[in-house]
Amino acid sequence: MATHRIGVLAGDGIGPEVVGEGLKVVEAAGVDFETVDYDLGGERYLRDGTVLPDSVVDEWKTLDAIYVGAVGTPDVPPGVLERGLLLRMRFELDLYINLRPFRHADRNIDMAVIRENTEGAYAGEGGFLRKGTPHEIVTQGSVNTRMGVERAIRFGFELASKRRRHVTLVHKTNVMTYSGDLWYRTFEEVAAEYPYYGTAYNHVDAACIYFVDSPDRYDVIVTDNLFGDILTDLGGAVSGGIGKAASANLNAAGTGPSMFEPVHGSAPDIAGRGIADPSAAILSAAMMLEHLGEGAAAAAVDRACMAVDGSVQGTSAIGDAIAAAVAG
Ligand code: IPM
Ligand code: MN
């Protein structure tokens, strides 16, 4: 297999620490790859005002995958990096599926949340009128297209075909009666093409209770962008902590590279101390290997993470132990 060209955006805070461990493990798995580093994120923005040059977006389109640590520093105003870097990457590379798996053996958790990743409340629709006056008006809409909803739901059923063949739609159809209607109708139509699959519908508030009380009911969940954002933090919290939560931002149609990153942020409070758990970043690297067609290496990394889980402490000690288990 040809050498994989991986763009690496290590970012801020604990990002570089955990990404370093991820790449160490990929190397130990014997995968042939080369990296292209991108100095972007909060520190870069504070240094020279750069968020994401157009030329970088063009270059990304030529890569096989992008591996991200975390971006964000406390001095950068909210929205600059989120909208200007992370969301722009999702939109421009059409990373329309955000796949976030959660497992916890003792709690019987083995589920995958599919979060629609390019629309909804994240689309950026809305604005201010009469800003700063007592009569200020603000709207922030949720944009849902039939195409975007349908491709997320279809991905859910296809994923379920490799799992336990059960798909739950999570939304808030009792209040969001327009977007909820589109999601529900589309879900029913797609489900009809998969007659032997179990399906369920949960309101998002009820799903929060089930995540805590009875998460074993879930196999695959499909949901919109904002519900998925919130629900996947909860998913991390109930399945071993956000330090274990991995994610794939997929251009599932394969028209460009996909992006892989831990669900957690840059955690400036613990940065530089060598105590961040690199598991989420390493598991995200395993998802990247799977996507690159390196299924055996991906499975080996995954098994190594499970074997090492909880037995060592410290960023590089955990990375070393997983790398050793992979090299076996
Ligand atoms: C995530 C993050 C991002 C999101 C932020 C940093 C823009 O919370 O990946 O879940 O809201 O999608
Ligand atoms: Mn989030």
C-alpha cells in the first residue's frame, strides 16, 4: 500500500502531547506514513492573526487524512477558532459525518453516535438587529437540508449493518416541529429500506437520562449537529471519561480527506504536565487507520488500548505501553 500522507494539526494545550503519542502508536503498528505539520490554533492566532489560510484548505484536499489534537487558548475570543478553523474545516472538506463511538464493558455500553456535522445550529444562520440597544433582536437558526439529513441517517443504517442492526433517532420532534418533522420522516423512509433492523426514537432530553440509566439500549444513534455535540460529551462522561472519547469527522463519500481528533479540548489547565490521557487521541488514530484501509493495524491499536486501559498513568507512559502492546 502507498505511503499515507497525513496532515497533522497538533494545536494548543495538551494537543501536541496527545498527538505525539498517537503518531508513536501508528508507527509502532508498522503503518507506512508521512506527516505534513500545520502550525495553526490559538497560539498561532495570537502570534500573527492567522486562523486558516485558503492555501492550507487547498493543500488539505490533496492529503489522505488529517489528524488533529485540540485547538484553543484562553486568550482567544470565543468563535474565532471554532468557526474560523474547526467548523470551516468541516464545511470546506464536507466532513458531514461525526462518528463518535463509546464503550464501557462494566456498564454494557457499546454504541456509536452519528452526529450530522455540517448543518443545524452550526450552519451560522442568523444575526443581530439593533445590536447593543434595548430593542436588540437576535436570531440563530438551525439549517436542515433533506440531503444532509438523509446522508447522515443512511450512514447510520450502513454502520448498523456492521454492528447490532439497531438505529435510534434522537431529536426533539415535540418542540422542533419543522426540523424534527424532516428528520423523523426521512428516518422512517430510510428505515423502510432496512426492514429487519430495530429502530427507536428518543427525545434528546430523555436520551440524556437513558445515557446514564440504561445505555445498553443503544447500538447506533443518529442525531443533529447540536444535539450530537451535547450528547457526545455525555457519552464520554458515562463511558470512562472524555479522555477516552475518540472521533472521526468523515467525508464518507470519499471526495476528500477525513479528519480524526479526540472529542476533548486543549485543556490548558493540565497542559505541559505530562498527565493528559492520550487514549482518545490514540483511539482516534485507530479510526484513521481503519479509514485509510489499514484494518489490521487499526484493530491491533484498538486491542492494545483495551489491554493497557487503566494500568499505567502519564501521557507518555500510556503511549509507550500501547505502542509496546501493538508492536507485540
Ligand atoms: C466538538 C467541539 C466543537 C463542536 C467546538 C470546539 C467547535 O465541542 O468537536 O464537539 O462544538 O463541534
Ligand atoms: Mn463538543
